[in-house]
Amino acid sequence: MSHTPQPDAPAAASAVAEPPAPVLPPAFHADRVGVSIGPATLVEDVSIDVAHGELVALVGPNGAGKSTLLSVLAGDRAPSSGAVAFDNRDVRDWTPGDLARRRAVLAQDNQVAFPFRVWEVVEMGRAPWQGHPEADDDEEAIAQALTTCDVAHLTERTFTSLSGGERARVSLARVLAQRTRAVLLDEPTAALDLKHQEDVLRVARSLAHDGVAVAVVLHDLSLAAAYADHVAVMERGRLAALGSPADVLTSALIERVYGLPVHVLDGPDGTPLVLPRR
Amino acid sequence: MASAMEAPVEVPGRASERASVSRRRLRSGLLFGALAVLLVAGVIASAGVGQLTVSVTEVIGALLRGIGIDTPWAPASEITYEALWQIRFPRVAMSLLVGAALAVAGAVMQAVFGNPLAEPGVVGVSSGAALGAALGIVSGGVLAGVVGTASMAFIGGVGATLLVYVMARAGGRTEVVTLLLTGIAVNAFAGAGLALVIFVGDSAAREQIVFWQLGSLNGSRWNEVAVVAVFAVASSAIAFALARRYDLLALGERTAGHLGLRVERLRIVSIILVAVLTGAAVAFAGIISFVGLVVPHAVRMVLGPAHKLLLTGSLLGGAVLLVWADLFARTAVTGAELPIGLLTSLIGGPFFFYLLRRARSRQGGWA
């Protein structure tokens, strides 16, 4: 189940030698980022870092700007104000190929226009490495990603014939097969059952453990609390809070942001559990 | 952890993957074998059958003699030899080229629009070309000649392609509805333009326009074949080089971009390819619709959507389809020639209807 970063990643090797995670520079460094479309402000004045080896969860109500922020981090969209640095360079200055070998993105909506087989879809995740020495690992990377996402039994099915949850997992496998040092996941758990939700977050967790910078948009606050190092709560385009789950996920903040009274309980494993007051 | 990494990863998916790889190889082998046989048979049949019937051996002998190899099979009569090389062979070559170009254009267009219903004829590229050709015919002078008409058709086709591209895209995807509505708009506009041109033109020009529109490979000459060949071969070669990128495009433009693809650049290059391929095909042959729709779709059903195989299969399939369609068009009615464009539309129309119905039931709507 462990994920292997590309050979240029020093984290896995050094982590074995000295248990406390080495201090790595932030992969993503967003500085006072704002996004406006016409009169609408989608994201305003957001500063956030996602370090290598760190799992950051972006949470917040619908329309709070989580996906927009993620697309700015991914380099899809130029911020109207502020800037995003990725690996110490403006994310918009990277060439698409170099960027694709360093960060992978799972979009919210994953469709495939023609009936490609699952194997072929996951193989597309290897496209950025074509013509590079890492291309020798293609087969192994694909096989590992398929197993990790529990879709190895689907390789011969066409993507278009899969259920929503299966599509989501195959798409995640494609992202893992890309083997990048940074990963952005937009609601990877949206269509998944209980077990696969946990599986996906566990995969994200183990990526972070191997030194990958991971940012995940989530709706389930308890899930975010259980797996994330840091939780960023977005509220109408702004960052309402950013910090460790225990610090951030308080009933007062959640009630304010979501407009819904909640209980925040101490879970049996010590992580906060968020339940609506019914 | 490191040692676990080096051990070959054996997952359940691998075995079935391997089994189906050999199954798919068999299937693609069969298809390509069948296409090759049909192609050779079609070329020989089309060259041999007609008002002057030439035997199979004579056709082969004439072909070999033409490229400098003398065999006892070469036709005894000089008239037969000349008829084959002056009339039949260029026509066969033109049918192969036009069929291949149209089918490859269809496959590329479908890849770019991410939609199996995109086809140069359906979205109005061919009618744009027809308008161009009609303008050339009516204007008289240089433009009324074969080369002038072909150039005008080419320009009309390219213009219509660019227009459709600009109008039909929204948010990186093209919905079926938008595509078809754009096609209706372009077709309507080009149709009106065509009607106006016919209204203005004299009766000789009218007749020429009507027959150009029906599509025909009659009277193809080697210099025309050469012009079409240059465009068709160059564009197809570029399309093949882009095959793997077209696969990524199926993920949608955003995800394709995340995988390092320069989507905008690829799309513009591809649209130009489609315009050039279609323009070259219709320039001399007139409107031959639905080849670009039917052929890639049939190939996709057998070989799957991966574009390397799809483009190869489409190229061969298009050539096979047109060489046989042209043979049929020439010989079905004694003493007359059916327009080949009419034939392909006769097959393609119902097929398009079937595709529409299927797309609708699959996707639960017209998206």
C-alpha cells in the first residue's frame, strides 16, 4: 500500500534513518491569493503553504472557493491577485511537462470521452514520463496504483461502463501512477462508500508519509480531522481558520462557517468527531 | 520497503490484462488482414471493371510495367495499357486518397471535440467547401478551372472548420447539441450562399455546381492525385505523430493539461489538419459525406479508442470504403455513373441516425 515517490525524492530514505520528519521547503506557497471573475470574488486574500510530507485538508461549505483555490495551486488558473509558488518558482512559469512530472491533480469531475479501458486510463498517468528514464517504471507504477486503489480487477472494463465510485478510484489510480512529489485531490471521496473513503485518505496519508505534499478538498470534517496534518477552513472565499484539526475544528467556528449547530466530540482514537446537532 | 519495491508486482489485473492483450492482438490482426485483402482486391477490381473489362492478370501486369518491371502479364494491347494508366489508375488512386483523408479527418475531429459525432460533413465543413467551389465556378476566369475551383473549395472548407471550432466549444468541451446546432447554422448559411450563387449563375455554371456537390471521382488526373497526395500524406503523418496526445485529450482538457499536454496548441494544430485533409479530399472529388463518421466509428468498435490503432484503421478503412464505393458507383447502373457522394450519404445518413439514438440512450440525454 505504500507509495513510492520518484527517485529524486530524498524523504523516504532519510525518514528511515532519523524518525522525526525532515523539514522540507513548502511545495506550494500561496501568498495572498485572490480570484475574481467579473464582479464575483471566488477567493480572497488566501495565504497557505503545503509542505512536502504534509497532508492539508481544505474544507468549507459549497461555494466557499475550495476548488477554485485548488485550481490556482495546480496552476490551471492565474490568480487575479497574489501569487502561487510551486517548488520555489511561480506555478505559472513551469512548462506543462515539468509541472506534470512534479504534481498530479485529481479533478472533481472525471469523465473519459471514449470507451478507454481502465488499464489505458491509468496508463495515461504515465504520459508525462514518456521519453524520460522513469518511463522504465511504467508497468510497475501502473500495477501498484491499480492495487492501491483497489481497481486491479477492473483493468479490462471500459471506463464508461464503471459506476461513479469505481470511476473515482480509477481516476485516483491514474493520479498515483503519475508518481509526483505533490498531489492535489478535489473531493476524492465524494462518490465513495465508507471503506473506500477511508482507503483513499489512508493512501493520501501514506503519500504524505513518503514526503509527498498533499492537499485534499473534503466535505467530511471527521475524515479531515482523522487524517490531515492541517485543516484549512474556507468561508466565502476567505480562509476562516488554518491549523491542526484539534485547534481548528471547534463547534463555534463550524457553526459560524456552516450555519449549522454541531457537536464536536472526542473520538475514541483522540481525533475530533463532528456531528450535526439533530 | 525498498526490497518490496524491486520485486515484480503481480496483481490480479495483470493476468487478465495479458490474456486480453493477446485477444485484442488477434482481433486487430484480423481486421488489418481483412482490410489489406479488401484494399488489394478493391484496387484490382476497380481498375479491371468498367466499359472496357481488363483481366486481373493484365491489371497487375500493367501496374508492374508502369513501374519498370516487364512481365508476361502485361496487357498485349497498348490501348488497354494506356486506358489503365490514364483513366483507371489515377481514379483508383484518388479514391484511396480521398477515402483515407476523410476518415483520418473524421477521427482527428472526434478526438479534438471529444465527441464521436463530430464529422466534417455533419458540422458543415463540406458545405463551406461547396460554397467556395460554387463561388469559383460562377466567378469565371481562373477560378472556374479545375485548380481554381479546388482552391476555392479548400478555402471554403478551412473557413468553415475554423468557424465551427470557434462557435461550438464551451468550457473546453463540445456538447452534442452545440455541435449539431453549430452544424445546422453553418450548413444553413452555406446553403443560402450556395442558393444565391446558383441564382446568380448561368445554366452551365448551375449544372457544374450541382454535379460538383454530388461528388465524383470521374476524370481524376495524375497531377490532381499528386496535389491531394501531398496534403493527405503530410497531414496524416502529423496526425499519427499526435496519436498518444489525442488519447490524453479524452480525459478532458483540464486533466490532459495536468498531464503536461499543451491542449490549446494541440487543438489548433489538429483543426488545421482537419481543414487541410477535408479540403484536399473535397477539392477535386466534391462532397463525399459521412466517411469521416462511419469509418472511425466502425474501427473504434473493433479496435477500441486508442488513437494509434484508430488512425491506422481509419486510414485503411476509408481507402477501402471509397475504392469499393467508387466501383459500385461506376458499375451499378449501366451507361451512367451514380454520384459517389450520394452513395456514401445513403449509407451514412441512417448510420448517423443510429449513432444519435445510441448516444442519447447511453448518456440519458443529449449532452
